Amino acid sequence: MSCLPVGVSQLPRTRQKRRCFSRTDAARPHARGRSCAARSALVLALVGVMFALAVPAQADSKAPPPRPQGPCDIYAAAGDPCVAAHSTTRALYASYNGPLYQVKRLSDNAVRNIGIVQPVASPFPDSGGYADAAAQDAFCANTTCLIAKVYDQSPNHNDLTQAPRGAFSGPAMGGANNLPIADMAPITISGHTAYGVFIEPGMGLRNNDTRGVAVDDQPEGMYWVINGRHFNDGCCYDYGNGEIDSRDDGNGTMETAYYGNAPFWYHGPAPGPWIMTDQENNLVGCVNPGSTSKLCPQLPSITSRFVTAIAKGEPHHWASLGGDSQTGDL
């Protein structure tokens, strides 16, 4: 995993409750009281986590193998429980058995929750925990489905739904963002199909009325796992914490993880894409004391097939990190 610069934020965050943004396999440990949302931005893709849930063979046992710990179990054990946990591909807790997301069928506007596959002992031991893509395929056969909701697996229920109109009008009715098409980002988890969230310009998911999320300058962290080949130079492809009115409330009023190659604010050497933080009215990947340059010469391009992007914040400090989701320690 590559570590990106850690710096002192030049954008003090104002007192502002924020919202949550989410895209795929994403979690917000100890998050700031803002809103949760998969920010629609003018960007491209959300893809789910590709996580190998390998289970050793249990030749003499007829009991199904246990589900492994999820990311939010690990965060909780460290004293930083997830306040929002979004994924369309897998459970983020070993004990989670609720729905991951909801699809809406365009042929008749019917909806269905998509849950997780349960552990089984035979014909092959399988610990389950990944999305029940077969249920989506059957429900959406011969028509198009949209992802209408991504459920928060944490106890806070900070679910993500269609992003409403903000300062700029979206392409959907009433100026809202479009919803993602449900089968545009197929991935494989231990040989099983699952679907990530494919974001195109004008698409987005959001929650402007969250619980337990960090506010103001309270410490928080967030990560998301995304398709490293699907991005653009628009503003801005984010997962994280922002204003609760869907508008720009001034410098420093949001804190999200960004992925893309927008060259208009801070940026790394070409070609990108880069992992940075979006702090509202500024993408930040470094600090250049005594200089007006926006170039971050040490900010690496991250081009892995699947990318883990992390953002962390505390009073007057921020950090962004990232790397290949499939290789090395995260």
C-alpha cells in the first residue's frame, strides 16, 4: 500500500453537521456528525470490494464454517466502531444478516432487498457473507433495475438513497441525481458474482439526516474500495462526510476521500488518478508551505484494478492513504 502525504489542513472546518457519501464497500469508523452519502459528483464508478473469503476445508465436519471477521468488527475491537458501513457486495460484520441494498425494477417499479448468502457445509464448505446476486438476477430478469438504497450495516441505520437536488440541478426529476444501474459493476468474491455500484456523471446516493456521524472537527476516518480503472477529471468523486443541506456551505465544511485526476486544485504529477481529501472548495493531497503551487510532487498515481482509498481527520490535521486492494497490507 502506498502512503500519501499527511499534512496540516489549511481549511478549518466550520461548525456544520455533515452527511454521508457512499459507493461500494465503505465504512466510516468514529465518523464526524455529518451526513452520509455516496456523492454523485461528476464522476464515474463505484465498485465493490473484491475480498477473498477463503475458508480451509473441514473434511470431517458437517457444520458450516463460521463467517470471518469483517472490517467493522476489527474497528470495533480497536475502540473505533463504524458509524456507517455501506457495501453492495458483502457483510462488513461477521454477525450482519440484514439486507445490503435494495433494487428497483423499472418495468413495474417493484422493489426487492438483496441480502447475503448464508454459510453452508456442503457440497463445499462456504462461509457466505457475500451478496445474493442470484436474487437480483432473478428479480431483474428481462428488465432494468436500479440501486434505490444502500443499507447501513451499522446500528445507526445511516442508509443511502437517491441524492436530492443541491446547489446544482441533477438530471432526475426535481433536480435529484440519477440512481445507479444495478448490474453495471459485476465483480467476483471467492468465485461468486456480486455487484458493485457503477457511478456515472449525474448519479449519487446520500443521507442528509444521519446519526452518530462526526461533526465539526471531531476525529473521524473513512475508506472505500473502488474500481481503479473508472474515474475522470470532474468534480468530485467522493465517499465521506459533508454538509446536510446538499450545498456548498463554505471552505472546510466537508471531509471525504476522493479518487480521480482532476488537475484544478491540488494534484500529483500526471497522469493520475490520485487519492486525496475533498475538504469543500479544495482537493488536497499535500501542503506546500510558503508556495502557491498546487502540485504535490510526491503524490503517486494509483492505478490498481481495485483501490482502497482512506481519509482521516482531526482538529487541524488530515491524512490520505491508499493502495492496491488485492495485494499487500492495508
